Amino acid sequence: MVGSVPGVPAAMTAWLRRLSLAFPVAVLVGASSPAIAQGTPRFTFAALGIAGAALLVLSTTRAARDLLRGARRPTVGLAVIAITTLLFAVLPFARFVYMMAPTAGPAPRILAGFGDWRGAEGYPRPDPHRGIDVKGRVGADVLAAAEGRVTVARDNHDLCGLIVVVAHDPHEYRTVYCHLATIAVQVGETVARGQRIGTLGTSGQRAWPGYEHVHLELQRGSDSKDLHDPVPRIVACFDPAARYPADRLALTYPVPC
């Protein structure tokens, strides 16, 4: 897939190629298994991702150099390493640059949008994102996005982790909050807009350091597959002195601004 590295035995070069492709596999396994993610030190997969991206970029750079020199022909293997570099090095780096850029206002940053085929860290997803990932600080309050009634408050033991679901009658919508560290409400409790329902954490699919967020979903009725983009309904950061529309479901951000 790549040319020989000067001064490095061919067997070692082949081993480095295989290793560069093994890192994305390890990252995807960690992202898809809550048990693995929660049972591994937080920096493990971030370190694997960075190391793997460096190896992928190195492999692609050397392959491109050999192609330009006429030392190799394009092959399926070269295409695989190039596509893998795009998905597991270039796109995550672009998400990192986006995350580090200054925001235009007080609103929190949305790391992954509704229907996004990339997760919060920028890696590819096997299916479209069900909600939005709103960046926040671990331990910060998670706020109810609108007035409603708590219908779920538990550890889901899946990629969502600690979950709270609030039904917003009479609008026939539900908001879902995932990855909490603690839950501060009980099933059947009525919550006000902006009320603390828990604290932000990394339960379930554990976020990398610096990418911590609340996953917010908007579902219609009781069908968990009837999903809607919450962003068009978000009107502002929560302000206890503000007045919000009563004739439709208007949401505020689920973290303090």
C-alpha cells in the first residue's frame, strides 16, 4: 500500500501499514461499546486516535510520494489507505479546528447536528445522528429545554448512558437527554423550563476529553423513531426573565450559556 521506508526493513514497513489501519478499528470498537468505553481510561481512545491519524497521514504521504516518483502504480490498497486517512484523520482534525474556533455569541457549540453522519469527535457513524450534541463542561447543570413531565430517568445501560426524557404536553413532543453524570429528577415529576434535571457527564458512549456534551433528541409522540431536528425550535439560551411562546414548542439550550 505504501512504498518502503528508507532504512526500515520491509517487514517493519508492512507492520506499520497494518497498525495504521488497526487504529481506526480500535476507535470504532470503543465508540460502539459502552462496556469497553466505560472500562477504559478516558485518554486511551483519544491517544489511539491521534497515533492512528499520524500513522495514516504518514502512510498516505509516502504513498503519494512514491506515485509521483513513478515508483508505484495506483492500487486498491492505496485507495483504501487514502479513504481511511480522509475519514479517520482529516475529518476528525477538521472537527477539532471547528471546536477550537471562537463562537460568535453566548450560545453553546453544537458538535454534531441532527442527521450528521459524523459523531462529536468527527469520526464516521454507522447511521445518521438522532439528535444534536451540545458541548458543555463535565459537572455542569443539564437544563430542561421546556416545561414538561419526566417520563424516564434511569441508566439505560447503552450508548445513551444516564437518560432523562421529558414529555411536553400538549405539544406531543418529548426531549431526550443522554450521557448525564447524575440525575436530579424522578419519573412523574413536573419540571419547569431551565430547571436542573441532572449534570453533564460521559456515561454511555464516553466522549473524548474536550468533547463532552449533552445529546439532545426531539421525538414526536411515543414513537422513538419519529425524530425531529431540535435546532429549528431552539429560540435562545435560557433566561428566567424571558417569556417564551405558549402556542408551540419552543426549546432553550439544555446547558447554561
